[in-house]
Amino acid sequence: MPTLSWRHHTLIQSLLSRGPLKEDDFHAIFSHVTGKPPGAHQQLFNEYLRNINLELGYVQFELRACRNQYDGNVYYGVVNNISDDQSKLGTKYTVPQIAFYKGIVEVIIQDVEAQGSISNIQALNIRMENQVPRGTDSQSQGGQTHVPPAFRNFSMAQKEKTLEQLMQDKWLCLTLDEKIGLGVRSFLDLRSWFRTNEVPACEVCNEAAVKAQLCPNEGCNVRMHLYCLKKKYSRKQVERFCPGCGTKWPGSAVKAEAVEEENDPNLTSQNPQLPGPSVRTKRRIREVGNNNAESDSCPVSASLQETKRVTRNSARLKSFR
């Protein structure tokens, strides 16, 4: 069993006290306590992570990395591996608040357009009775589900306050177009839940594609994160095609500038915690034509969402329970 030093403890405490940290910030802390940057000492960095996780595993915790699907940045955080519902948000949140959060997550991931966000009004109008937990307080009586008073009395003001708390704690976030999206802590903690509930995965990295671009072919289920899309089609070419059905991908007219960037040692496949394959080179892509295809602000009308919900069977997900 590895013995953790004060350096290991400092890394753990930094994540516990400050919450999920951007990769650059976490690497800076590692460099400060060890005197060695992760980029030049990747093997040492991986060894630190493995030793930390061996110890954290005894208390059902894990140091994990994920990508924020709204900006593509990598974050590190400590997550709870116990699948109990309330353990995910801890005792800070009440049962109605947890149910409210779960309702928001469900609506976001069930969006057939994979916009990865909902409006503030949509969030505040989440129906609490749909999140009644199974148990004696929610048994059907005369064909109707009994809604606990705590759910019925969960006011609009309480919802607004809960939204603020969830965003402050990074369970939710405010997107660039000022909508409600999933926070970094949700991407860290809900990775297993996404897979269990069959949330459609990205064609490139195989992670849940909450915020993604879809193949324009209605009969094709391929979707890709925007950062995965850029990486996949970063080489010099004129057109993009769907890897599943061959349909021309939106924004496929491109001009690739042969500008090689330095290898990024922080995103190598040697790190077992990082999602996706290694990145050796990057190329800048200049989009010509459909510039809105990769925009964060692409509101979709509710009527269109309902129509798509019928045609895309793969978007039907299990309920969040």
C-alpha cells in the first residue's frame, strides 16, 4: 500500500477545498509542491494520481478528470463513487432541491438537439411531481400519485435560490448564451449515470454527448462534441462527412491552415484519467459558410423539439431515479 506524503495531501486538499480545478491550475499546484511540471514528468504525475486513488478508493472516492463540454477545457476533481442519490449532492441540499436538480438534468439530456442547456424559465417550471421518489410517501392512491408537501410547497423563490446554489457549487453553470447547463461537477460525478441511462455518446471520444453537434441525417444517431469534431477534421481537407452514414456534415467547407502547434503533453494518452485519445498536433480551422453550426447560442423552439423527440428514438432515455 503506498504511503501518501504531504505533497499528495496538498493535491487532495486543493481539490476538496476549492472544488474542481482547471487542468492548468491543478498542474500549477503539482509543479509547486513537487518542483516538477507534469508536462515534462508525465510518468511521475500519473504515479501520483494512481497512489492517491488507491488510498481514496478505501472511502469510495476518486480523483478524476473530465472535459467541460461547453468549452472543451479539462478539469480535475474528487468525486464520490457511491451511487446513492443523496450522496451525490451531500447533506447540504434538501430532498426537494435534489429532486429539482435531477429534473433539470433530465430535461437537458433529453434534448434531441443536444444543445446541452435550457432557459431559466424552463428550469423554474420543472414539474416537481415528476421527481417524487419511490417509497411510502409517493405510493399511488386511487390512481393518483401522492406528492409530498415538501414538493408541493417548493416555491418559485426557493427554485431560484437553489439554481444559484447549484451554479455556485458547479453542479450547474450559466452558458455563454445565458442558459442553464450542466456544471463541471455534474460531468465528473454523473459519468457512470450517463452510461447506465444510455445517454447518446460522442462518436469520437465515446463520452456522453450532452452538448454536441448532430448528424443532419434524421435517420443517423451520430453526434460529436464540438472540440472532438474540430480534432477529427483538423487535417487539410475540403469537406466533412458523417462517419456513420456519409452525409455531408454542416460547415463542411473548410480551409485548413498548415499551422503546426507544439505538442501538448498535458493531453497525452499516458494519463489514465483523461477522456479521449492523445493529441499530438493541432491545426487551426477557418470555417466558411455555416458559421452557426458550432455556435453555443442556437435556440430551438419547443415545437421543433417535440417533433424531433418522436423521430429520434435513440434520444429516449431512462428516468433519473
